[in-house]
Amino acid sequence: MTELSPRLARLRFRAWHRGTREADYMIGCYFDRFHTEWNDADIQWFEDLIEEEDVEIMAWALRTEPVPEKYAGARMERMMQLDYVEIPR
């Protein structure tokens, strides 16, 4: 893996240190899979998203709660796919 900018390094740490294993995998794997494709708007979206409670983020990604307008769109649709989650055995 290439070295991350300080901004992305902070985001990676926060994505992988959520408080529950389930949230760590969902949010951390999302970061790991897609961050290299992000522009500034994508990074800002993710920074805003990870300020939300894990239970909310997971509910939106699992489609059990409606997604707030500020997070709706292609980025959240990608999170909802869950095909990026790799759980080590």
C-alpha cells in the first residue's frame, strides 16, 4: 500500500476504529477498497459520514433506515452493495 496523506491516514484510522467489529469491517473495508478513487468531494463526504453514529451508518447501508439526503447518492449506493467487505478467517 502506498503511503497515505495525513488526511487519508486519519480517515483510515477512524474507519477501522469504530467500536464494533461489524462497523469496523463495513466502514474500514469501504475506505480500503475505494479511497484511491476519491476526489476532494468524496473525501469530504466520507469525513462527514464517519461523524455519524455507527448504528445509523450501518442501518443506511443495510437499507433498514432511510438514508438522509446529504448522504444519498452513488457513494451510499456503493456502500449498500457490501461486496467490498472482506472478513479474515
